[in-house]
Amino acid sequence: MAYRVQLKKKWINAFGRSYPVGTVLQTDAELGSELIRLKFGDKYDGEYPPKDKFKLNLEQLNNN
């Protein structure tokens, strides 16, 4: 099953590619659950690819 994860932190994959905040990644179940567990992002259920820009809430990030 494919996961869609929207990043709330910058993430660099094993090959050195950097993904900025707000990027929606389509991953396998293992990587998706690990990104969520390590608090790099949240599960994304919206339309893919997203039409709207991602708005960052700094107060919410400071509480995590």
C-alpha cells in the first residue's frame, strides 16, 4: 500500500536528495510510517498532486 506523507521538516534521503517542508511524498508503507514515526511529516489524504501551497504554522511546530 502506498503512503502519502506531507513533510513538516526538511528531509534528506539515503541518496542525498533534499526535500523541503511541505513536499508531498508518495512512499511505500515502511518509509511512510518511519517518516511519520520520526516526526518528519504527517499522513496526507488530500488530492495528489496538491493544488494549494503549503502554509506552515510555526506555533504548531514549536509545540511538538
